[in-house]
Amino acid sequence: MHSTPRTETHAWLNRERVRSLGFIGVTVLVAYLCYLVARPFIPALAWAVALAVIAYPIHSRLLRRARHETSAALVTVFLVTVVIVVPALFVVREVVDEAAASIEDVQQEVAKGRWRKAVERNPQFAPVLRWIEREVNINDEISSASKQLLKGAGKVVSGSIYAAIGLLVTLFLLFYFLRDRRKILGVTRAIVPLSDRDTNSIFSDIGDTVRAIVGGILIVAAVQGALGGLMFWWLGLPSPVLWGTVMGLLSVLPVLGAAIVWVPAAIFLALEGDWGKALILTAWGGIVIALIDNLLYPLLIKNRMQLHAVPVFIAVLGGLAVFGGVGMVVGPVILVVMVGLLEIWRRRIAAEDGSK
């Protein structure tokens, strides 16, 4: 009575199926090992793909004139470096220097008792000062922050080295993505188990999404920089145009962004005794500028992606949480690929139902 299931099992597990299962297992294992090898370069790969999509129209024009793939790709990478990388490196250097100087200035002002004098000129804030002094030792906290800054100098240098390597890898990949674009797309089409129509549709959606993301980032940066600069001008702070520009450029950074500029400015105003201006700047930066980043960006890209704001919002924030800064690109791209695949399944099921 028990021989039939064994016979069926033996018939199912024939030599060919065992080999197929073994081949699938080895393929999955090697694919996972390849993922582990490539994981450190995922940010560079993602940014290189995004830059390739954005820079391709320029590369295409150069290619029509030069008629040489390598030369056109080299010139395009050079233009991308000049337009994007060089200004970004300059801003990062200026921000790091400004952050170190701001911490040192605040420490000196607190050591001189400027904090207490500022509050004494505004007695209505005396209860706030007593609460802060009871809960937080300002001198110790500032001193500790300065020590941590000095202690982390080596880590900053190390991080800068890794960032420089990542930048070089990104530009290296960008060159080959531009020069060998047709070959890469051909290999991808051969690997992807979809028809040419479905593959073209997904590729088109990815291109539109990347362009929407970059456009959204630029618009949000411009709006945040303008709002920050206007508030600096209205409060009478120095160089509103410069700091508005810096806030706009820094708005692309996750979590902190423009706060790197306006938080030290608010502390400076508080130490000067301008508590009203300090509170206005804090509310403006913490509410208005922060909401622009978290709400306007998903709303801008949702129209190009033709999706509801909620999944786009989750894709952006979830991408940032999982992948870091590059998640602003990776998260929405994963979402649009998933939606494209679901749409392909929907069409296939509808076609099968119609044929019955």
C-alpha cells in the first residue's frame, strides 16, 4: 500500500530534475555571492545609472558630432564632473569648515557667559534658562562636542577617502554606461525574461522616474534655498544670498540638509540676545523648510511616476532608511519597477482570461 507514493517520489526525483535543482541552487548561491561583492558599490552603481540617464541627451549630441563613442563619453563625463562634482566638493569643504568654526565660536561665547547675559537682557526667558541649566550642562556639552569633533577628524579624513573612491568609481561606471549603452541594454534584454515590449516599457518608466527624481531634487533645493535666504535677509543675517545657496545645495543631504546652516544661525541669534529672531528662524527652518523637503518632493515626482502620493512618499523615505542618500533614487525606481511588473502580470492574466 505504501509503495505507490515512493514510486511517484522516485519518478519525480529523477536524475534530470536533481541536476536542475542542483543547478538552480548553485546559481542562487553564486548570485548571492555576487550581491555581497557588489554591495559596497551599490551607491556608486545607482548614481552612475542616474547620471547616465540624465547626461545621455548631451552624450547623444556629442556623439552625433564626434561619431566616436569613447570621445563622446569622455567629454560627457568631464562635463558632469565640472557641473556637478566640483561645486559639490567645494560646498562640502565650506560646510565642514563652517561647522568646525561654529562649534568653536559657540564654545567661546558660552565660556564668556554670553548665554547668561543674553537671557538677563530678556528676563522673560529666565525660566527657560533655569530649565536648560538644570537639565543640560551647556559648558560640558559644548566642550564634549568639540572634543568629539577633534577626535573624529581622523574618521572624517577616512570617510573623505572612501567618498573620493566612491566618486571615482561612479565616474568610471558612468563612462562605460555611456560608451557601452547599447551593449549593456542588449545584454539586459537577453537576461530579462520579458518581451521586448514589456522590457521597453519598464526601461521607459525607469528613465522617466530618474528624470523626475532629479528634477524634483533641483526644484526642492531651489525652493528651500530661496526660503532660507529670504528668512536670513528678513532677520538681518549676513550674506543671505550665499547662505541661501548653500542651504539649497545642502537640501539634497538626508536628515540634516539645510539645518546645517540655519541651526548655528539660530544659536548665534540666541547668544546675541535676539530670542525672538532665534525662535522665528527655528520655527521657519524646523517646520516650513523641513515640510518642503518631506512633502513637496514626493508630490513633485508622483505626477511623473503617475502614482499616488502615499506609495511615493513611502518609497522615498523607505529608500533613505534602507540605502542612505542614494535611496532617494533607488526607492522610487524599485517602486516603479514593481508597478511595471504588476501591470505586465495584469495584462497576461487578462489575455489568458480572454482566450478562454
